[in-house]
Amino acid sequence: MHQAGNNAYSPLPAARHEPLEAPYPPGDLDPARAAVDTAAVGERHPFYAKFGQELGGTSLIEVPGPPGGATVLAKCEWENPAGSIKDRVAHALLGSALQRHGDRPLGELRVLEYSGGSLANALSQLCAGLGIRSRFVLSSASPPSLLATLAGRGARVDLVDKERGFLEVVREALRIAAAEPEWTLLYQHRNPANVLLQERTTGAELVEQLGGRVPDAWVASIGTGGTLVGVLRALRARFPAVRAIGVTPAELPYGSEQPPNGKRKYAGSGGMGYGIRQPFVTLHDDETEQRTVSYPRAFAAMGEFRDLTGLRVGSSAAANWIAAKETAAALPPSATVVTVFPDAGTPEEWERLGR
């Protein structure tokens, strides 16, 4: 371990990676221009196909909401094969890389990506099953259980000091990609596969599961913006008036001018600092409401939700639940707020809760 200071894709030259803070070209989200034939990739790689067959179809459940307020519905993404919504992202991002790689031996492909945790878990499972070398840039605050899993799958890990924030994790991956071009950076913040898969899978499933309900608001943590924007695109195609509400950590909100910090934040929250905003989200800045949730509130809500429902949700799910309840409290009982629960939390989170 090194310590360092059915989807779509728009291919970029392997040696060029736009920085996170560069404007995102909206045309790259046009499915007609950016298609990956996942069926063809799956035919060449049966393990990839099997992983994809187990993805999605996750439950949409009613969860506790505010008294007298709107109904709150949540999509349970821990039901995916590796336990989180990032399983979908991993399948899409790796599919784009495999399509570019073509019929060359998989031993020649080296996959590089940065992660807050869940994406590295899913990608490492896929890469191990396919015999692909993988490398992940993570924060030094990453849970020991994740690091042990990655080591067991033969993944290489570069750790960035947590005090430097997640932005530096992304930038370290960009530096590695530039200095060592034999590693293929998947780049979740700018790869259109991230958004388009959420539109075509998570979003499409949600529209179907809603049945006759009309959602008044869609609430999701921003992270890379892939889930927030991808699902929003699917919902708006059917329900043009649905509100979009992005959630980020109070310790470093979306677009904050403050520098990155090492403060504990709820999982997968994606605050960047220095005024940097996630590229996908900037496409909808004028129509996305912002809410913040502190780590202590999200952490406490994990335990509260377990007490109320008997279900375990991670800190990002708990933050979404808080924001969804706040949104629902201002709406009538006839309204509906939909959100997503990305995962069920880490062993370390539940150990700290004493559950």
C-alpha cells in the first residue's frame, strides 16, 4: 500500500483528462453520441455479464416521514451484488474501459480509479473476477475493513492524507494517470457513463416503481452528481415539475469557497472546497436546491432509523433521509418525496454506534 501526500460512454483519448474543475460539455450526455454495447462486452467477458444481471431491481419502500407531511419513499441500493449503488457505477465505468480495450488480452488492461469506498469495493470485485489489475486512490481515513478487502483482491492502494480532503484524492489519481499512462483512469466525476447509467437503470426503475404516484421532489446526496443528475433526467422526462434537491456535508458544502479539510463527513458526500463544483451538477445549478447535513446528525440518524424500522442504512442514506423528511415537512400529505439509500453502512460505522 502506497502512502501519497446498458450504459453510455463518451470516449476521451486515453492520455487526456480534463481537470475536475473544468466545465463539463453537455453534449457528452447525449446517448446517441455515447453508446457502450454492454451486451457485446458481456459476451466477451461472462463474469462482467453475470455481475450486470445481478444489478438493479432494488426495492422502493416507504420510510418514516414527518407527521402531517408528504410520503417519503427510498430506493434500497444495498440490495445490489456488492452492497451499494456504486455497483451500478462500477459496471458502467468498467464496461466503457472494456469496450475501448476491445479484444486485447485483459492482462494488458490496468484500471485506476479514486474512491470514497464503495466504488473501490465494487470495482475490485469486478476486476478480480475478470483478472484485471486494479489500483485505487483513497483517503487515509478509509475503513480498515475496506482496505483488507482490497488487499485480499490483489488491488493496489495509494492513500492520501485525510487532512487534504477528497479533492486531493481526485487530483492524485489525475497525477498518476498523467505520469503512468499504462493505468486507465475511469474518472467517475467526468465519465458520462456515470450519469447515463443512473438515468437508464436507477431512474427508469424508479419511474416504473412509482406507478400512479407523481413525485414532488427528488432528494439525493451529490457525491459525483451521477445519481442526482441521472435519476433527475429520468424523472423529469416523465414528471417535468419534480424538484431537485442536492445534499452535501455541512462540514464542506457544495461549492464552498473554504479549503478542503479533514473533518469527518458522512460517507460519499463529495464536498470539494475552493469553490469547485461537481461538473455534472453544474449543468443543473439553476434548478437544484441545496441542503446540508452534518456528520453528527447523519450518524445519529443511522441509529434512529434502525430503531424505527429495524433496517441498517449508511451515513449517506441517513443524510438523504434527513433532507427528505425536511422537504416532506413543507409539503401536504398528498405529496411524495423520493430519495435513495446508497448502502447499509460500514462495519466501522455500526461498531461506533454500538449496534
